[in-house]
Amino acid sequence: MLWCFAGCATSDVLAALDLGMSDLFDNRRNATYGYKDGRQVRRWYGDNGKRQFSQFGVRGTTAVLYRLEEVKAAVAAGEPVYVCEGEKDCHAIEALGAVATTAPMGAANFGKVDVSPLYGANVIAIRHKDEAGDAWAVQVHEKLDGEAASFQFRQAKIGNDAADHIAAELGLADFEPADIEDENARVRRLLPRINWHALWADHAEEEWILYPLVPVRRLVALYSPPKIGKSLLALEVAVGISREETVLGYTPSKRWRVLYVDFENDPRGDIRERLQAMGCGPDDLDHLDYLSFPTLAALDSERGALELLAAIAAYGSEIVIIDTISRAVGGEENSNDTWLDFYRYTGLGLKQAGVAMLRLDHTGKDEAKGQRGGSAKSGDVDAVWRLTKIGEDRLRLECTDARFPLETKSVQLLRHADPLEHTVETLGKMTSREEKIRHIIALADAARLPSDTSREDIATFARERNIKARTDVFSEVVKLRKLSPTIWDSPSESTSPPPSDSVGTAGDSPPENVDSERKNAVPDPWGQPGTDSIGLTVPVPSSPGGDGGTAGQTVTAQANEKEISA
């Protein structure tokens, strides 16, 4: 301990000696503290790195406060007394000339000490910034609230505790205000209940990162036999959604931050080669955070889950792709306990964080029985997709299980080599999603809504007509209407509102002249041969003139603007 008999501030003395406040403290890994009643408290760190306590001396009596005589003198003089979680913090505050006290045996034991010497005192309690500090603060509040002359909680400005704060060369006046909560408030914070009114007021439909494969905030499994290219497909998905580029016939609503956790593929021989074949360079991948052969603990353990969630927080990830899940767990793959633990630690943590997951897996020896491993593996995710090879360059994605309504449960893919990509081959009639998009566009045109009407206004417009749709449907409506402006967007045209009988409702047929009112600068992808921007086939209607195609004829996905115009 440092003391200047001339009354100099400790920090000034240390500065003259070319020292800092941190030089006053060693690591105190093994320390013994004496109490006025004869009690001795020993603190040390075990081989596991955890702090441990033991005491000897007086037993069977109520514990007294640390530095009891100094506390009594400070209270009598009307000076503030700092109440701390441990003796180390007390010594740090004493180094600045103040009086500090604590209870023996750590933060959990303040409720066992006689605090009557603090009645009528001006108390400043310094809490640690962790869960143990929260619990300690509740105990202190219960013991001293209404008994102390004044009472306030404060916390370190830098670091976790008073010792960290003072070692950073900060003073007593630099402690920050700290709020506390009682046990009921803490429970409500840690276990929040559903707000029913907010839930009823939320009309949002299922949101999608990539339709129909990965919804927002959902956990999805994708499995296949070995060596048919699921890692390649997952990489293309990761690139597409991270760049807001059309992938598998769907254009994401924004750039998503992707964390790819890869336990299988070589960065140089596999990843870089595939990305180059897709036409990607380093500057294209700023939203794709790739962990290659990471040293994560098993994801069916608490430690592994915490490490993954820490990486998600560090990179700001919105979706995590795990390739492959069998390499990421420590338990037996055929044991249901492995997958129950995976969900308890990792799956539940991802859901609480609002982060989506796509995990890759293999089939078992009998491909017809689905993913290999315990039956609980399918139960811990929201959807399961199977990838199978149906031709030399053709694959099929099939949803075998889902917890939510899904219109599209099968997608046929064609793999191309240059550039390396998968396109959608959809056969058959127009999907209900396409029909809904077309219907909303027609109604918006009939109501003469400007082509730059926002997604929120389009959604409100549709719901007023009892049309329910997902957010991505409204986004597609907005995008297609902007591609093909209407005549009433032109300043030279009349902007008078439409007649009241032209505004449609759910079930109405759109006016026949709507398409004729659209400008021809960008052809309407719904009304002539071609495909829409989501890559799904649009039937080619019969042409009155006989040259517009055959009814029911389909065309290949991914047609570009030039091809549509032609």
C-alpha cells in the first residue's frame, strides 16, 4: 500500500515514480484476508482456472464486515462507505483514500453478513458487470435499502470491477451509475413473455432469405447422398444471398450477412476454385464470412454453442451454414441425445438470436430412410430438404418435412459449368405465388398506384382487399412494377384519380385494359413469352393473331431482358 504523509494524491505520487495505478496490484492469485472477528478468508485459483474460497478461524457466528473499524469511523464522520463484492476491490478503493468494505466468501454471501454498522451511512455500492453482480446487487439492496442514509449503485467505467476501473487510472468520481432490478424484474427480463397485442397486430407473413429453401429465423436441414454437390449448391446459395443476386430462381430482398462454417472443403483446392468458376473475386465476398476447419467445440455442447454465437455476434451474421453437421457434434450420430443437445444449446440459441441456419448432412446407408443418425435429428429443425441426382446435370430438391405452410415443395435444378451455377427448371402450370403477384400488380395498376409505390404501401393496399401474402411477394410486386412504369407516372399524363369502380378487391378480375396502359420501355414479363425475375416459368398464352405461342407452352427459366424483348 502506498501512503503520502504530506497528503499528496496517490496518482501524483505514482506519476513521480513513473508508475501507474495497475502497478499497485499483483495478480493476488493466492491471498488471505483477515476480519475483525478473527475470521480468515483465503482465495485461490484451482487447476481449472476457477476462483475458489475457503475460510478458517471463527465459525458458527454471524460474519462481520471487512475493515469493520474503518467502516464505523467513516459512518460516524459522515464519510461515504464503498460496498464491494470482494476484498480485492476494497483494497483498490483504499488506494485512492476511501473506506471500502465487503462480506466474506464472495458475492453470493452478502446476505449472511451483519450490515448494521452501515445503518445511517452514505453507501456507494460498486457492482460487477456480470450476472453474479446482478444477484449481488439484489442482496445489497434488500439489506440496506431504507437503512442507509443515502444509497446508490455504481459500476466500473472500464473493465468489470472496481480493481479494473482503478487499474485503468480512473478515479472514484469516474464510476458510472448502475441500475439494479429485483428478482421478479430479473426473471421477466431473462424469461420474457409473449406480448399478445403486438403479436395480433403483426400481419407479416413468412419472410424468406431464399424461397423456398430458407425462411428468416428458421432452422433448415439439407441432406443428400455423398458426392452429388450439396456443398457446391450451398456455396452458390451463400454467395447469392450475400450479394442480393438471383439464385435458384429467387432474388433476395437484401444482402444477407452469411457465416459459412466449413469442416470439409479445402480453401485452395475446393472453395477458391468453385468461387472462381462462379465468376467471383475477393471484392464480391464482403458479406460472406467463411470459417475453414474452425476449432469450434462440439455444437451439441454449451461451450460450442457459445463459441458459435460469439462468432455470429462478432461478424453480425444473419444466417449460418454448417457443412457438414456430422463433423460439428461430439456425441454419437445415432444417439437421439446428440440432437436433443444440439437443439438445447445451439438450435435454441440461434432461434433466440433470430439467426437462420442451413445445415448440410448425408443420407444413411438406406437413402430412402432419409438423413443418417438418430430420429431426433429431423425433429430439431423447421424444414428438411433432400437433394437427389436425376440426370447427368440435373438434380431435384424436395421438401420432406416442414413446420410451416409451403407452396413449393419440389424444385428441379440444372447445373451449368460456365459459369458454374444452378438454374431452375419448373414444369407445369403457373404457381399460386405467381398468380398472386400478377393479381396484385393488376389491382395496383387498376387503382393507378404509382410504379414507385413502396412495399409497405403495396402490402397495406393488398390487405385492405383481404389479400394475404408474404413480404417477398410484395417485394416482387414492387420490383416488377418499377421495371414497367405505367402511363400515369408521366408528368405529361393526367393524374386524376381513377373512378371508384376501378379499384379492385380480392376475387375481382383486373380490368382488361390494364396491360395496354403500361409503357413499352420494358415489356411486361407476365403478358408475353419469357419468365419473371424469380426464375419460375410463366405459361405463354394463346395469341389472338396465332403467332404468340401455344396455350400451356412453357419456357426456360432465367431469360434475360433482351430475350424477353425479343
